[in-house]
Amino acid sequence: MSTYLVLCQNMARDIGIPGTGPDDVASTSLSEEENAVVRYVKQADLDIQSRWFNWDFLWTEATITPVVGTSTLTSPSDVGNWKLDSIVFSKDTDSYQELEYMDWDDYNIQYKMGVVESGTPEVFAVKPDNVIDVYPTPDATTAISVAYWATPTELAVDADVSAIPPRLHKIITSRAKIYYAESEDAPEILSGALAEFEDLLDKLESDQLPGQKNRRFSRAQDITNFTVVPQ
């Protein structure tokens, strides 16, 4: 596992900056090159995390308590994209109810015109502002379980650790070195960083995208769970 500071120090060493690199990512006494390293590492981490909305490392679950008489649910603060087949009413009881997803426009016409019924939610849609709306309107505060992919979190202080799996943290410095090489017109750094990044990206996608693990096995273990991602 590499912290933000360690990633910056590793990159500084890789590109040949004298010394041990930044001693504090927020220091006001960093050299111009060290400031560039800090900036590029943060940018690279966000770039990789934002590449796919459904990275496994961004997946999480939450429980939402609905407000009686209110059809919209309060979203978790970090929600990026909802997992549409994982919205369940009263999940921890024998009377659980999996909610059926509908496109917002169809849902709005079918369920939101005129007098709206209340009761146990059966159907939901995601409004254009990424808020879940359920029908019927809840008549009890029974919990609704949701799954979603979170928005990427920026690295900010020395001890911060990227959401990217630790064993593949090197992909962050590889991407950061590409930024640096393009900015500084350093082809000798660029060629190596590009090759390293492409290999690590393939490993990360194979490990952290649904249906992709077979890409890095010499023999597919589960051919029914194999998805080809266009390059």
C-alpha cells in the first residue's frame, strides 16, 4: 500500500529529481518540479478512478430510511451511479421486496401523474438529478437497501490512500509520469511510462471490472461470465 506522499516520492525518484522528493504534499517550500509531481499524482489517480463508472473498488452498499409520504430517497453523499438491480425494500426480513427499475420518462408518465398511491414500494426510477424515486410512496420507514458505485475521492494529504487496489498502485505513478513527460518533452520517460501504464491498466481492468477476470488467465475459468470490452 502506498500513501499519497509515498507515491509522490516514488515518482520523483523515477524521473530523476534530486533528493528524496516531496516531504509533505501540502508544503509551501516544494520546488517547481516537486509541485508538479504532487499535482500529476493526484490527477493520475482521479483519471484512472474515473475511467470506468463501475470499477469493483468503487462499489459499495448503503441502507436508506425513507420518509413517510415522500417518494424520493436521500442519496448517500458519495453516490456516483446506482446498481439498478440491487434496490431492495426490507432486505433483512422474509417479506423483502426487490424493486423493479423503470426508465424515468416512462415511470414519470405511468406513476407520477394525478393522485399517487402510498404503500410498500414496488417500482423505482432514477430521476435526471440521480435521485431515486419509488412507487408507491412509502407509508412506513422500513429500510431500503441500495448498492452503488461511489464517486472517486481525491488524494489530499500525505497519509491518504487511493481506492485503487494497493497491489496495483504503481499504475498511478505510471500515469503521472506520462503527464510529466508530455509537459517536459521527455520522450525517454514517456516511452517507458506508456508501456508500463498499458500493462498495468490491462491488469487493473481485468481484476476490477465485472466479467473481465478471464482476460488475465491463460484459460477462462467461467466462460459464462466473460465480457469483451472494446479498446
